[in-house]
Amino acid sequence: MKKLIVLYCLIIASAVYSQNTMSVSSPNGELTLNVLVKSGQPIYSVTYKGGIVLEDSPLGLITNEGDFTTNMNFVNSTTGKVEETYNQTKIKQSQVSYKANTLNCLFTNAQEHKIAILFQLSNNNIAFRYEIPSWGDTKVCVVTEEKTGYRFPISTTTFLSPMMKPMTGFARTAPSYESGYEADTPLDKTTSSEGYVFPGLFHLGNKGWVLLSETGVSSLYTASHLSAYKEGLYTVEYPNPKQNNGFGSSGAQISLPGVTPWRTITVGETLKPIVETTIPFDVVKPLYEPSQDYKFGRGSWSWIVWQDNSMNYQDQVKYIDLAAAMKFEYILIDAWWDERIGYEKMKELIQYAKSKNVEVLLWYNSNGSANDAFMTPLNKMNTAIARKKEMKWLKEAGVKGLKVDFFGGDKQETMKLYEDILSDANDYGLMIIFHGATLPRGWERMYPNYVGSEAVLASEMLIFSQDVREKEAYFASLHPFIRNAVGSMEFGGVLLNKYLNKGNQKGQERLTTDSFQLATSVLFQNPVQMFGLTPDNLEDVPAFELDFLKTIPTTWDETVFIDGCPGKYSVIARRKDQKWYVAGINAEKTTKVLKLKLPMLAGQNVVMYNDKVDKETYTTSVKVSKKGESSITIQPNGGFILTN
């Protein structure tokens, strides 16, 4: 499944530090990190092409066995290199080559307990983690706080999404990473009391862009987020203790020796390194082997438009027929199926779907005791005994995967639940999608049967909120640069009803064009895509739009940033085999004319999908110049696609 070549050379540093300053640069020498101890506190700074990215920023952990933030002493450092190639079909690039220079700094605290920080610098990325040895007879500890900070130049602006308050929202299921973003906000205005979710995007003006996130979170640690901007910097914060109804520690219980998750920093003069980064996957490893070759693809989904009332045998037959007509691989059958269809009738439905070459995914509630989410199936995924019994039935019935919902927290207890569901599901050959969930942190590579998470203000809110419908294009223009840059995003889009309800005649009017919706099938990346089509669309949508969706891939070999500005517009190119798809959307209120550089399509006649001034979607053939240049007009709330 993967080709792995790892070279790790450790050399005692002699020239990498001077007067307690340690330095390491990326392979091309453009990205540099400096580490030193100042007044007993470890700090680091980052420059890119000589410009300041992060000013002196704090490092350190506080544990129940000692403080590693003050009264620290530098011991030594080692440098090395990491080279690895791997294949990963579920992310934005199928073949990845990772090369990084490393710096491992060893410190002691006031009690002479050791702690190390390992930094890895590739050409546009920094990843670092804390590595904690055992301290004599002490083989376990609890990390209660992390003091890692990010001090940006004062002129920096931000693109951040606030962390939701715990035990709020629907059935007290928050936080679920479903807040919107504020774009281009000054640092001193980012004062949310709960902090901000990963990833966070920062604009250094004409000096470039920075994306902050974390990766490698498993059952062995808690997930974290960014604090509010305080005293000139952001810090890494652990979960609010009130999450999951106050149950479970907000820190991390680890055995020693142990490590923290990786903090990641992606830097670029333009947004290209942000869009194309693979750092969330470069520094993690698969945690188990896949029990089978998992099959990815597209699916139909009745709940998104037809809602709860569609959870009956007859409507699901209609959606199976829709999936078959569209050559989709899957149907997702959502909440209440156990009560309104039943287990025995579900077996019949699964067999009917198989007769149409459509496989079935089923929805489950993750909850047992963490929140008030009441939809069924309930109490089937929260304990090992119930979960394995249910998964045995699912495998025998022929189900291919699950969508598990309503997690609402980032504590280590919840990370264990995510991992347990994934691991058990792999034993039964089941893929897993998470909904109402946290950000995936390297999970595409860590867990072979993981195929995506919501963790975004997704398509369901287009049904429920006029404000979200009005901001649909705005949010869509942000996702390639922030949320979808670090992990698969199960958005559940491509809604072609004019009105987002079963009647499709009035109410909940869709404000974006059909071409915009088609473009998001390329713009948003997830290996299993649930599209919001309805059976009526087979008759009321132009045939060329349906034909496009019948062949659109959901896995990609290459992703390339073309153009864009978060909150205004975005243009991304993705390749599957030798076929390119270039997709763009316009979030502004005026028509936008873009002169795009498309070397991958140079001199070719390509098919274009676009909108007329009256918002009617059309298709035509256009010629890209021999220089690979093309002029494209995008209507407000509109989009386009070019494909060869």
C-alpha cells in the first residue's frame, strides 16, 4: 500500500547553536527556525526568506510531575534528516515525497527532569512535538497545560473560526467545529472566550501567509485549539473542562516515554503552499493495516433535502434508484432508520441496493452519556460490547460504512471513542465518516478505514439558516485555504434544487448557481462525497449537469493552487490520472474576470461549465492558449469548471 524509505541521521550539533541558540533550516534554506533559552524559558522564532513569520514565542509543558516552562536549562541538540515517500489515495495528492531537516533540543527543568522538542522543517512546513522520557521510576504523567505560543508581527490579520461553547447548541452537542469564519480580522479583535479551532490562517500582508494546525492526535492524547489573542500571542489550549458534561480530564494522561501531537506551521509567500501542503500526513504513520481495500466514491442522501420524513422504505428506494441512475457508488441512510424502516426491512433494502450496484452506508448516534442527542440508533457505538455486536450484524447485512454523529468535545476520552470506533469498524470491513465532530488530525493516513469528517459549517445549515445561505459562497471561498487544506471535509453539497426542500417550489431559496454547485464537487475534497441531489433532479436539471456528476472523481492524484483570496474567490485544479478539473467560485457581489495560468491545459480544447449573466448555467468548448493562459468570467455567487 505504501513505499517507505526513511533515513534518520543524528549528528551531535556543533555549529547549529551559538550562545544557547539552536537553528535549523528547510532543505532549500528559505525557512529557518531558531530556538534558545531566555531567562529560563525555551522560546522559538521563525523566518521565511529573511522575513519574520513568528517573533520570539514560548515553548513548554506543565505536568503533574513538573513544570517545563520556567527555570529550564539547555543540554544539547542533534540534527538530522528525514526522507520518505508514501502513497495515500484519500488526500489531495496520491504520491507524496517528504524531505525535512530536523533539530532535536534537549532541556532539563529545575528538578533536572529531561524533556526534548523535535522540530522537522520541510520547504514550507514546520512540524514539532514534545518528547518526554521516563524520569527514574516515574513512568506516567498527566500533561495539564501547554505553553506553546505563536507571536505574529502586529500587522498580521486573521481568518479564524471560534470554538463553540461546550454543552450548547442542538441537544447540547457543541463544540462541533461548525462556526463560521471571520476574514481579515486584526489580531487584537480575535478575543473569543473559547478560543479558535484549528486550523487558523494568518496573513502577513505582502510577506505571505501562515496556516497553523495540529496532527497526529490519537487515543493517547487530547486535541487542542488556539487561545484568544492575549498579551501579544496565541497559545495552544486544551479542551474546556465543561465539554462532555464535565466528564473527563481536559489534559492528557500519557505513559512515559511519550510524545505530544505535532504542532504544524505552513508558510508561503502565496497561498500555494497552504492549499498544497501534505504536512498533516507527512509526520504520522498508519496505526493498523486495512482489513480490506476500501472503495471510495459518491452517494445519494435523502435526509439533506427531504429530511426526517424521508426515512421510510419507499423514499429510500427512490434514492437508491437515483444513485443507480447517476452511477453513484453509495446511498447514505440517515437517522431513525432503525425505528422507521427496521432491521429486517433494512436487509431487504440493502439487497435491493446491491441489485442496482449501489452500496449502503448507515447513520449512527455516537452518544451514550455525553450530551442530549436523541436520534436513533442510539447507544450502539459508545461501548465496545454494543459496538461489536452491532458491527457484526452490519457486516452480515452487507453494509459498507457508517456515518457516526454527535461527539461534541476534544477531550482524550472522546479521542479514544473516535479511535475505538475506527479500529473496531476496520475489523468488520466498515468505512467511517464522522459528523458533528472534531477536525481530523492526520487520520486519513493513521486510520485506513477513515473517510472524512464534517467539522465545518456544512450543507445542513443551508437548509436551516437564511444567513448561511446568504454566505454560502463566502464560506466556500475560505475552505480550500483553511479547513480543507488540512483534512478531508465531508460537506454534503452539490444541491441542485432551486428551493432546499422536498417541494422545491418556495422557501429556503438557493442563492448560488448550478455551476457554483458543480464547482464545489471539485473544490471540496473528501474521498466519499454525499451529494444533495433529489430524485426530481433527474427531470428538472439539465442533462449536461447530471452527466458531469456521473463521472466526477472523489479521489485525486494531484492538487494545484491556481488563484484566489480567502473570502472573495478561489480557483483550484485537481488531477485524476491524466484528466484535469479546474474549478472556481466567486463570493463577491460583482462579476469577476480572471486571467488564469493553466500550464496543465496549455494548447488544449477543454469543456467549460459556467453561468450566463442571468445565472443560467451552460457548457461550451474553449481553447486554452499555448502559453497556458485563459480568461474566465465568474458571476456573483457563481462558479466555473474547465476539464480536458
